[in-house]
Amino acid sequence: MKCKKCGQKAVIDLRQHNIAYCQEHYLEWVLNQTERVIEKYDMFTKDERLLVAVSGGKDSLAMWDVLWQLGYNVDGLYLDLGINDQDPYSENSRQFCQQFAAARQLQLKIIDIRAKYGETVPEMASRTKRGHTKPCSQCGLVKRYLLNKEALDGGYDAILTAHNLDDEAAFLFANVTHWSLDYLGRQYPLLPATTGFARKAKPFCRFYERETATYAILRGIQYVYTECPYAVGSKQMRNKRYLNLMEDEQPGFKTQFYLGYLRALKKGAFPHHQEKAEDLELKRCTNCGQPTRSNGVCTFCRLVEDA
Amino acid sequence: MKCKKCGQKAVIDLRQHNIAYCQEHYLEWVLNQTERVIEKYDMFTKDERLLVAVSGGKDSLAMWDVLWQLGYNVDGLYLDLGINDQDPYSENSRQFCQQFAAARQLQLKIIDIRAKYGETVPEMASRTKRGHTKPCSQCGLVKRYLLNKEALDGGYDAILTAHNLDDEAAFLFANVTHWSLDYLGRQYPLLPATTGFARKAKPFCRFYERETATYAILRGIQYVYTECPYAVGSKQMRNKRYLNLMEDEQPGFKTQFYLGYLRALKKGAFPHHQEKAEDLELKRCTNCGQPTRSNGVCTFCRLVEDA
């Protein structure tokens, strides 16, 4: 296997593109591909102030590294969810983020949820019906709320998340097999800002997980290897397993599935479900002032207020 | 496992419904379910003349038997495709259909494609680019054309095919993973008649394959067990394998996937793709007079004319 560009020994084989690269040209390819995706979906520019959500995993740290190298103005945000019951997952993740930012002299904001709201996310969730056995849906709520709030309060132009192609394909697969039309109408790599909501972008949506992992390893980025302990056995994991089987038998399957969906959206599939947040009747939370569909106190404030 | 109705020993366990039945009540359930589906999708009535496409397999013979028992006025149509190269597949299938019809004194029309058009379907296909290695797409064309022609020429009110839930789910899965919007816009259990096209209905679309097989066996229907030799290793088979894995891990998956899709269609998920045949600009084949999208001779006539 030889590098397509220089003929040296390749370090990675991109089956779906039918090309291989050496270390130098692979790193260059990742940078170019990211730049291309940012431009293609008109995500953001180098003049804007960006906030990347970092988890301490390979995807978000690799993405922050890529954007920093490309010259984007990007700060990090780490939400310490307090998931340390089985192993020090949040502790370790936080440290990787801090080391990463310090080595590059990048700004990292940390929100320690227990310090700020009196309870960890698993503790908050355990008091609710849905979160009693698994905190995942409550955790999603907390993350969405705080990312949006921090982006708006900090005057950022956009929030970036490092969802990769495997993530997006698995989410799409769940939405399609359950025909969740609301999600199918707007699983786009860019969600424009609307009243009360910051712009959201996913510049890594076209990279396979193995590509982001390879990038992180080649760049010497230290990241947390373990998955969140609560993710084990999740529906998302099951869907990833199905898609891995399909990808093994039909290389490029995930790319084609995801890009086919984006084309279908453009051709007018799921039209009644492409409504923007501004079309929804949103109220303001009487406690925090953030947008909410409920009357009175928003779901986030209701979750934390009993803490 | 006991019958839900009478408490006798059950012969089948319907996992997705969480019920079991004895032989007598299972056969009754199949009849009731079929009647329900016919009514729900407003497929046809007992006053109409129906034509069922029979292949000699479990699904089509079981369906013909059910409709006959329910008192529908239904004739059979067997297309002898001439697939006898590896084993006498078409020969055997034809005999099962003939035995079935004779035992019930039902009308069965047989079209022997080689006798009528000079070549078997694999022979015709072997002369084409797409059909060179596998005749499946040409075979589909021949079947669609002849079913429609026979229904119209014979003055039938509708053509019925015995696609089961496994078939429909696998077809839907292919359409969704490839985002084939034209098919996604109209994979409905009933296609109304339009100029030049007979009404088409799929009364067995809600039964799992194992349910139709159980019915056929319990009713003592003799049918061809082997699959068409050309179907082995097909994309349809691969998709059925994926869906079987999902159904095993999540009983009821196929039902939910298919019914969710039908609901999504009703909610307008694929609006630009629900165009009816009448909206298409159709011409008439200058040779056979059947509707066609091409100018001059239709694809079927082009396929057979060189024979």
C-alpha cells in the first residue's frame, strides 16, 4: 500500500475513496477535507468566534486541533458531567482536554456541573422517571442546554460538535427505522441560528471514526479511550454494529447512506418537518430566560431545581 | 404455549403480537387478518374480478387459498419464465400451481414465455447489458409487463401479488438506504388503476414469511421450496439477512419499520415523489400499444423483438 501522493509507505487506506496516504499526506488530507466541508455547507469563517464542544475523546480533540491548524478562532468548552461512579471517566476526560488546550495555549472553559448545580448528571437523572435506569436522555438535555447557553452568553457565532460519519449514520439509521419525521427533517450538518438558539455545525460529519482516530494518533493527541460507561448496550451502539456489518460488506455504505439523505432533503423529502425553530411557538423560561416549548420553567431548570 | 382462543396446544407463536394459536384458530386468524388488510387499504370487493400472480411458492398459493376461502372471485396467472437450467425450477413451480388450481377447480392461466416469444427469460436477458450476468432486472420487467397486460386484456379489476412483510421491508430497506425517492413515494399496499395500468394490491403485506409458510403447511398446500436459483446472493437476500438480525434482536422490528413508513407517507414525507402514473407523460408503444415512457417501441417489445 503506497501513498497516492508521494509513493512512500502508506499509513492508512481509505477504502471508500480507494486511496491510501502516508502520514504527511494523510494529515494534509484531513485538513483539506475539513476545509472543504466547512465551505460546502457554509458553516463559518475565519473572522468568526467559534466554540467547540470537547469531550476528551478522539473526535472532538482531533477537530479542535484541525481547526486550530487551519487558523480558525476557536475556544473549547468542556462540560464536566460528573460521571465517575465506575471509573473516573469525567475526571480523565477533563484532564485530556486541559492538557490539549495548555499545550496549544488555547482557551478552554470548564463547567463543573456538580459545583454549579449541586449534583452530577447521573444524580439529577436518577430522580427522574426516564433517567432512572440510564441518564442518557437527561444528559443529552443538559448538554444541549448548556452548549447553547454558553455560546450565546459568550457571544460566539457558532457551536461546533465533532459528530463523525459513524455517529451521523447511526442517528440517521435510528430516525429512518423509526420514521422520526421531526429529526429526519433537519439532520443537516449546519443548523442556522434562530431566536434564542446559536448556530450549530458539524465539520467532521464526513469522516469515519477510524479516520479521526488515525488522525489523533498520528498527531500524538492524548485522548480518553473508553466510551462513557452508560453508552454500553445503547441503541446507538446497536445501530453502529448494524452499520459496521453493512460497511464491511459494502465499503462506502455509510457515506452513501448519509450523503444520499442530504440529497433527498434538498430534493424536498420531509418538507413539513423542516420547520425552523423560529416557526415554533417558543416561550421564555421564567427562571433562566432560555427558549422553551413549555409554559413557565424550562425542562433544564425543572431538572436541576430539585438539586 | 397455549392457544389464546381455546387454550389447546398452540402451533405458532406470533412474537410481535405476543399471542399463540392452535391450528384451527391460526387459520381463522390468517383469514381475518387478510380481510382486515383488504378493507383497511380499500383494495377490492367480492363483486370484482381479481387476478392473482402465482409463482408456485408458499406466499402466492397461500394467498390464493385464503382469498378463495373468503369468497373472492379470483383467477390465477402463472408466467412460465423458463428457468430450468440448473434444476427444473419453473417446471416444478408450474406443476404446483396446476395441482393447486385443479384441486379447487380454480381458473389458472399459464403463459409459456418461450412458446410465445421464442426464448426463455434468462435467454432474453443474456443478450442485454444489464442482464448478462443475472437476468433479475429483465425478469422483473417481463413480469410487470405481462401481469399488467393480462389483467387489462382479461378485463380484471385488479392484479394481486403476494408480497409479504419480509419482502416489503427488504424493498423499503433498499429504497431507504439508497434514498430512491421515486420508489419511496409509492411503496403502498394499493396502487390505484390509471390510464394503461391496472390496479395493483398486496393483501399479504402484513404477514411475516414464517406466517405464510405455516399457513401453507397447515393447509396441506404443496409448493416449491427452493428459491429461484438467480435470487441466491442477491441484494434483496442480503437486505433480508440484515432485517432478520434486527427482527431477532427487536421482535416486531419489520412490522414497525413498514407501518412507520406507511404513516410517514400519509404525513407527506415524500410529496414530490407521489406522482401518479397519469401525471407522467406516457406514450403508447407503437408495437404493442401498452403505455411506455419511451418514444416508439416499449422496453418489453425491444427485449423480445430480437428473439
